[in-house]
Amino acid sequence: MNVHVTPEPNMYRYDEFDRKFVDARVAQFRDQVARRLDGTITEDEFKPMRLMNGLYHQLHAYMLRVAVPYGTMSSRQLNVLADIADRYDRGYGHWTTRQNIQYNWIRLEETADILDALADVEMHAIQTSGNCIRNTTTDAYAGAAADELADPRPVCELIRQWSSLHPEFTYLPRKFKIAVTGSPNDRAAVRVHDIGLRMHLNEKGERGWEVLVGGGQGRTPMIAVTVRDWLAEADLLPYLTAVMRVYNLIGRRDNKYKARIKILVHEMGAEAFSAAVEKEFAEAPKETIEVDARELHRISSYFAPPAWETLPAFVPEIEEKKLADRGFRQWLSANTAAHKVPGYTIVNASFKPAGGIPGDATSEQMRAVAKLADEYSFGEVRVTHAQNLTLPHVRTSDLIEVWEKLKEQDLAEANIGLIGDIISCPGLDYCALATARSIPVAQEISTRFADIKRQHDVGPLKLNISGCINACGHHHVGHIGILGVDKKGKEFYQITLGGSSAENASIGKILGPGFGAEEITDAVETVVDTYLNVREQGEEFLQTYRRLGAAPFKEALYAGN
């Protein structure tokens, strides 16, 4: 093994303004917490203050959501997240579908100390909640993926700086989410975001952006519409500002369920909404464009590629191990992805052991991944939308060692993208908004499908679970989606089929009546078995569903009822 020595991973680092800004916010919040604890302010008065700092009050304790901008962090930051888990929580954290981390057992009087510890490693919890522009997300493989046109993270950082406490967009009608992808294979779910950005190259090789608006999940799931096929990169922030101004001025504030931009786009119609944005954009002052271009160039310098070596793409030892060890072969197939540099591989650590809680990470596991990042991945780690972690730059020759060390931490389950890689919200075990439990259902299903060989035989299949209509588990875009609902004090689970968050995005359709908690795992197995019986050679689950529709699955589940 040749250990990488990388004192500074390729990621944005705070300047003097950023540091002063975050330090000031911590001091302000420390004072606000003190006033809440001594009764000077009430909980109702404190609520908007704590939400602006990522602090929620859940069923049993406070929950703190920490921002991981566009899912990129250093090993040093990950080690501090582990320390926080030990010192201030119960020894673990929870990776979220927004590429962040949550701590579920926080004491109010210690929150300012946590924010101080985060600030020491250029992290914070600002804009992880509230009616503001939330953490901008992107492809967890950004800057490494073989199929991407260019690294989208500099644009994500530009958006982060533009949106952080923007004076016009601090109090929007509702929360607002932006996703960016630099690949034609969408791993950032841009079509189910308030704004989605897809990078394209024109005939001259110049970068531009397709702008999609009005996607989202929740109680009214919708797929975003394209309002601009091609936007020059220099116009990006003025155009986003125009979108936000139209939404902020016209978006409904009388009903929070109808306040998202997707409702505005739907009610106005895509053509009328686009025209309103274009008018706003045409009237906007353009003197900032040159400044934005200089700033994007400055930001991009922080994302210069690591010191990659010239390595052979073919490694005989890896090929021999693949032939000799089925477990390693399965892990390579599911948990690694093609890197754009020969001799390197993208590696995923699965936080979905059979019977485990999806996305939960112990402090020991965090430190182990941080050490692996230092030794094998230039000190860099990514959080994925599916609640796992990625080592983006691993030498192909090091894969056997990395696999073995991940196995020691129970992080090598060969299930990425398979039915065991379940996305799940915390549900009624933690969340005050939930109407049903989701964690026990996820655990039972993953136990039922624990056999890795069986998972690989089934093939790519995304199963997502939400404990309420707010859809934090993204059930609408699961190939198989499960929604927990309360009916007269009893938990029932609806099944949806045919959802996707990829470039072929779609909203799943409800299959029929729900199932009791004791029935839902059997129902999922029936759906999977039906697929295996009717699929054609080489056909994945989503392809089979789109070819045949719901009929064979309904027949298998409800015949005779």
C-alpha cells in the first residue's frame, strides 16, 4: 500500500469573512439559548431562532442537522463529527438524503458548544432548516465520475455563497431545495427539486445549464419542468435570482401546503411561469456577471484535481481476487463505480447492514472511514443521497485492502443500488410529524433480503420508505415506495411502484389498499417474486414495470381479496 499524504483535500475552504460570519452566528445562538433556558424568551419565540441554526425538537429530544455542503467533507471534519457523536449524542449520527448528518439526542444547553466545535473545522448548521434555500446538493461522485462533463461542485459552492442569508430570500414562502449535476446520468435527482441544474456542452464545448423548476415530493409530488434548455454559465446567478424573485413575489403564503414553487409552476403553467422569469431576468442589472465569473474562477481553484498518479487500468491481483472470491466480486459489482482517471476507482461504504437502521453511523465507523480517506482517498469523503459514504479516489490496486478494512467495520455489505440499500426516514421512532414507523419496516425487509446472492439476482432495485406524507424517505421516487399512514390508531403501509429520481424521473403510482405492519414485508417479497417471474432477459425492475404496468403486481397481491 502507498499511503496518500494530503494535508488539504480538494474542497472549498472558508475565507476570513466566512469564519467571522460563522463565529458571530455561534455567539448569537449561545446568547439565544441562554435566554431560552432562563425563561427570558418562550419556546414559541425561540423556535425560529433554533430552526435557523438547524435545531429541531423531535419526540424525545432535540435534533441537530449539520450541513455538509454538496456532500463533500474532509477526514478531519469527519473525525470531529465522530467526536460530537461521542460527546454530545449517544455515539452515532445519521446520514440524510440531503447529504447532511443529524444527531438525534441533543441537549439544548450544549448546542452552542457543538456549533463551536463545528466552526473549528469550517462546518455549521446554518440553513439546514426553515423557509430558506437549503443545502445545495449534487452527485456524490462529482469530480471523480467517468461519465461527468465537468465537476459541478464549484457551481454548488457559488450557489451556497449567493444563497447564504440572502437578504431577499431568508423568509421564503416555504423551504427551497436546489440540486446540480454535471453528468448526463443523473445521480443528483435534479427533476424532483425546486430548482434542478443539468450541465450541458454546446457545439463549441462551452458549458451551459438546463434549468428545471417545480419538482418536489411531499403530499403533492411533481416532476420539474425545463424553463431554460441552455443558460450560459455567466448568467447562472442572475437567472436563479430571477426564479427566486418570481417565487418570492407570487408564491402563496396563505397555505403552507400550497406554498412550494411546484404549486406555483403548476397553477401558472410552465409557459407563463417561464415568461415571468425571463422578464425578471431581462430587467435584472448585469453588472454582477463579471464579478460572478471571477468568483467562480476563484472557487474552481479550490477544486483542482488531486495529485493523481499515472497508474495501469488493469491490475492482475484484482482480477485474480474477483475470480477466486465471490464476496469480493459482488462488492466490486455493487459498491464501486468507474473513475475518470485510469487506475482509480470510486468506492462506496454501505451503512445498510442487514437488519440495521439505514444511514446510522457509529463514531467508530466514522473514524474508520476518515482513516481510510487519509490512507487511500486524498483525505476526502462524500455523503450520498442514499445515506451512505463514498471514498471518491481510491487506487484500483488498493481495493482489496479497502474492502477488508470496510468489512471490519460492517461497512462492506455488497448492496449499493440493490433492495438492501433501503432509504428510510426516522419515522415515528423520532419524528414528531410522522404517522407511522419506518425504521422497523426497513429492518425487517433488509433482514428478509439479507442474502446478498439473492439481492444480486434481483438486480438494481431502489426501495424507499417514508413514515408520513412529507416523504423524507423519498418513497415517491423509489422503484418500490412504501408510505406509512395512520388509520384509526393503526399503522398501514401503502405500496407505490415505478418511481425514479434519475434522468428518467417519474412519480410512483399507488398499487392498491395498504398493508398492516405485519404484512408489508410479505407484500414486498410478493412484488419482487412477481417481477422475477415476468421479467425478460436482462430487464431491470423499473423496465419491467414500465413495460407491463401495475397489472401483474396487483394480481399477485390482491387476487382473491
